[in-house]
Amino acid sequence: MSAGREAARRAAPRPARLRAPASWPGLRVRAPAGRRAAVALATIVACALCPFARPVAAAAAAAGGAEIQVARLRYPGGGDWYANPSSLPNWLEQFAARTGLPAAREEAVVALDSEDLHRYPLIYLTGHGRIALAEPELAALRRYLEAGGLLWADDNYGLDASFRELMTRLYPDAPLRPLGSDAPIYHAFYDLPGLPKIHEHDGEPAQGFGVYRGGRLVVFYSFSSDIGDGLEDPEVHGDPPALREAAARMAVNVLMYALTSP
């Protein structure tokens, strides 16, 4: 896409692209959105006041009414870290519409050596290829996670081998482990039965994995699902509304979990 067309696309008003149906089989909203938003906002404010709280995007500057923001991780190695360009703006739009919490219109992009890294409660990693982090970048990622941040890696087909290798270097003593349907991240806003399957890939079932440190989930890995594709503008992949709705609900849960979990 040319720079002019891209600028025009970003400037244009963004319609709601993923509409929540009145009901969805197997999924249940745990509480009215207004109440959930109030609880979440109160939690975010509490995090802002606690010097040992996770870095909730400067607590999403909740006391000042600033917008919640997530960051896409720009990583070296040749993988297309920029894949699914419409997915994160759509995710933020849906999060705001469904929770009532203010969210940015566009994603941020951050590298692990950036001074801005700790401003974001969640960093999102995707792509189809290789991730190659040097030791200083691994150390920066550990510091971010151990300060309270959450890394969400979304398998965009072709990422799996490189990401698993990265995790063995990041925390050799804390391997990725499969998450059951009772994992809190599946119930942070919507009650979900587990990770939804959005794209076929190699036909393997969708499975969420996690890395825990001190009993806290610091890495969430959505394998063989492709939530990012389901969040893209509908004409990009032609996903049916049911799959885009499932992807939206999972993404809302992940961000709500990052903002409110201990």
C-alpha cells in the first residue's frame, strides 16, 4: 500500500468491524459491561497507586483519563513482526466498545531496547518467521515481565519453532505449559471454553500455552489459532462473523487480564 493511501486509511473514521451478537453458544459474559468496566477501572487505579504494581501503561493513566494502549513488538531475525496491520487497531476499538474503558485508536510499536517498553501493560508478538533476540534484548524482556508486564505471542503460522526456542532461552527453568479451560485468562471478561480456532493452519487444535513466574502468567502463547487474523478487517481473510467474534472476545480477555490480574 502506498504511503498516501495508508495515511488516508488511518485518518478515516473506523466503523465497528466486529459486532457482538445477542448470544453466542458456549460463551457467557460474566457481568454487565458497565459493572465490569467499573471494576476494571478501579483495579487499574489501585495499580497506579501501588509502587509494586505491574506497569499498567503508566496505570493506563487511569486517574487522568488517558487511553489504554498496547504495543506491537518489533523484533530482529527476519520475521514479519508487522503482520496483520489492521488487527491491533480493531482490537483496541473493540476493547473500548465492549468494556467502556478508554483505549487508543492505533497501536504503539516498541523494541526491547526502548525506554518506552515499561509504559505498556501488554506487548504483542506475531509473524511468520524467525525471532532472533540478543542477550541484552532477552534481559530487557525478562525485566519487563518480572516488573509486571505480559507478553502475548500469537502464532501466525510459521512462528512456532522459533518462538519455542526463544522461550527456552528466556526461562530455561520455566517451560511453556498448556493452559486448561479454567485458566483465568479465558474468564477475564467473557467466559470462554478455551482458545478459539480461527484459521486451519496444519489442522492441529488451537491451544493456549503459558509461562509462569512466581505463580503469575507472564507469557501467553496462542498456538494454531491465529487470533490476529480474526481481528483483521473482514475483507482481508473473509472470516465469517462467528470466527471474528470469537477472536474479538479472546483479545478482549487478554487485555483485560493484563490490566487486572495480580
